[in-house]
Amino acid sequence: MPSKPRTTRLFHQDVIIQPMEQIADHCIDLVETCRSTGRRPALVFAMNPEKSMQSHRDPVIRQLLQQSDVLIPDGIGTCIGARVLNGVRIKRVPGSELMPELCTRAEREGLSIYLYGASPESNAGALKTIRATWPRLRIAGASHGFMPPGTLDDLSRLYSPEAADTVAARIAAARPDIVFVGLGSPRQERWMADIGTHLPVGLFQGVGGTIDVLSGVARRAPPFWRNLGLEWFYRLMENPKRWRRQMALPRYLSLVMRLKMAPSQRHDGSSGTGNVPASPTLTGGHGSAHSPSTLTG
């Protein structure tokens, strides 16, 4: 097994605190380990304020996120929470930036990828961008987010004609090393934990709306906003209808401050500073759902 990454305990979850490059290298190590040992695929999930609050209050979401092997600090609020509650300085690691890092390493190492999610047009556009950016990258296949995802019942007949049109069956036949899943959260995490962990894959990464960004359907905030930690605000200006969702950030910061003042209310085993190694256990998952991708922030 690869060495355990450095993490910090935050809202019942072990969030990785290493730089982007080290996280990407660790993910490739996980791919090789899962392939060589036959263990279930590694899962890479993203942590942001919305998921932090869900993890704090909802045991189902909490257990779902705890099945990840790598939990990246995708939102700026997660970085603030780690600093305020644990005294740990971490940099944001957006899933939309980790995915290209993994593509670069996959091309170099001769690993294959599979793209799952978004609309048919967006999925095809993202594939075109990937081929242009990484011309030597092995693309094992792709499935848009409107295809039948496959169910637990399908797992026993993945190679039968009845299940041939499901995403699970296509991935099982392609046997890619890395699968990028953009179904929106928590649907993508549920599918990866429930169905993905039973497939012959090295690693799954939940990428949210990154497929739409790669295709040009959506766009990320300019570097100016990202460097200030205000990508969420840029998205809100671009799409004011997101205001209800973006209210998760001030509610999250309010919760962080309350927990800072009353650490006994955390109920997550954390108190002050500390780095908790991520669990090396590779276990299965639960739940399932399916939808086209959404921006998960």
C-alpha cells in the first residue's frame, strides 16, 4: 500500500492536507496498488462547505464520504475550517484541477481513463478537449450522464446482453485504470461507492461539473477570483439563481465559529490541531443514483 497521506479531521472526515502534486502522485500509486493487489477501486471525493454541513448533520452522507480513500479540500471554506478549528494551513485542491493532473500522469505512465457524466454533447466536447490536450493518453471509453448507470442487480450479470447498455457494463468491459465521474453530488459519490467499487477499475474521481468546463459548456472563474478564494462569488454573479445554494458558505462559517467557541460540540473526535492518517482500508459502498452533471463547487 502507498504511504498514508497527511490529513486533518474536519466534520467527521479526514481531509488530505498535502499539495496538489503529492495528491496526484498518491492517486497514481493507489491505481497501481489496486491493480496489482485486486483490491476494490480507490475513491477520490471532494469536500466543500455544503458537504461539510451535510456530514455534520446527516449520518448517511457522513458514512458515504468516509468511504473515500482521498478526500480533497475542494472549497475555500474547507481550508478556512481547517485553519480555524485545527490550526492547519492547507491550500484548496479543486477537483477540476486534480483531474488534469491525473490525466498528465496517466499519459506519462500509459494508464487509461474513462469519462462518465454530463450531457451527450458536453461529454463528447470534453473528450475532444482531452484528446487535443493529452494526445498520447489512452481513452478506454466514455458514457454520458443520461445512460442507464447500472444497478446492484446488474452487477451479477455485467457481461450478459441484458446489462450491456448500462454504464457499469461498459466500464467493466473497458477495464480503465481511472474513471472520472461527473453526475453531481452526492449522486456521483453514491454511484461510485455502490456500483463503482465492484468494477475492474483502479480509481474513481468525482469531478462534478468539470466535464462541462472541459467541453466549454461552462467556465471556471478567472485566475484573479480563484486566487482570492472567491470562485464561489464569481459563479454567483454568473448565475444568480445559485444564491440559495451559495448560502451554504455563510451558514458553514457560522457553524465553524460556533464549534470553535464550543469544541465539545464537534462530536467528530477532533480537538484543536492534529493530523489523522487517512484509513488504508479499501471497502465497498452503498446507495445509488444518476443524473446529468451539475457544478458542485
